[in-house]
Amino acid sequence: MTYVIAQPCVDVKDRACVEECPVDCIYEGKRMLYIQPDECVDCGACEPVCPVEAVFFEEDVPEDWEPFVAANVTFFDDLGSPGSAGQLGPLNRDAEYVATLPPATS
């Protein structure tokens, strides 16, 4: 099990979770942030600092946002486990599910 970032992060990317993560496993895509499941140590530090409440323990993702569990995994299909999000910086891509979502509205 790991933590998952869901719908509220799309087109927001506040990054408070990135700053709090002790293992640098939160990667920045074009439209949202993603947690690398193999690098996450399940510490939960990211969850309470998210101002839009987009971070969930995998088993607690609301049913409507269940596709984000797979999106967090597929984002890393080609990327693998680089070991440090900070060294890569923002990536100009998203999981296909996220890329096809309509723009978030305020």
C-alpha cells in the first residue's frame, strides 16, 4: 500500500506535500503531482499538509477518484523508480487518464 494523489490536485499542484516528503518520492507531472509507489515509505507526512485534500492512503481513496490509483502507477511505467523527484524536476507529461481530463475550474 502507498499514498495516492487524486482529483483535487489536477491543475493545482500546490507542492506542500513535496516539501514535506522525507524521501523525495512525489514527482511533478504537467497537470498534477504523483507519488512513486515503490519509493513511498508510507509515512503519511504528505496527507495533512495538502491544502486541497488530494492525498489519500490507497485504501481510502474515494470511489469517484478510484481511477487515480491506477494513474499514479501508470505515470511511472516508463519512468520507473528514479529515486529522487528533485533531481528530475517537473516532467512535461501526465498519466493518460489525467491528460484527458477537462481543465479544472475554480
